[in-house]
Amino acid sequence: MERTVASAGFVARIGGEEFMIGLADTTQEKALKLARNLCDCIRVKPFDLPDTPAPVPVTISIGLIVTQPSSKLRQPALLDTLIKSADTALYAAKSAGRNQVRVRQSAA
């Protein structure tokens, strides 16, 4: 993931199997392209695990939100709203069959 995101942003684990990718100065089109690229990169490279006879296929689901720059983004309540919005998009992606990207328009 970090190689795909590179210097465009950051990758952070926010809990369990959920990660957040933050991108600055990125259009929705570019973010969507990156998200789809991540899905493809993960899908085409099965994981070798100890004690398994064959590599294990893995997919990811991505919930994507895009917001406009604002000094208000540093407020905890707004950040919580943005994360919940991305989480809603993530669950829509999972419901659509996994290995999907779903975009949710942000109110922020």
C-alpha cells in the first residue's frame, strides 16, 4: 500500500483490519484511480502463509470520501464525521461483493 500511495499521502491503521489513506491536493478522479489500483495490486498477489499448501487470495474493499480543504478539518467532531462517512462507503463496497471501491460525497 505504501508504495502505491508513495509521497501523495499517508497510510494509517485505524483498528482491526481497517486502514485509512489520507491524500492531500488530490481530485476525486485521482483518488478513485489510486483506490482501484490498490484493489488490483492486492487481488493479483495471493499471500503465502505458513502451514497453507497454496497461496491465499486476498481482496480489499475501499470506502472513499473527498472533501474540500478547510481549517475546520482539524476539529475532532468533523474528523469523526468524515471517518463515519468513509466507513459507510466501505460497508457499501463490502455489500457490493468486496474488492470494490465506493464513493460517498462528504458533507464537510
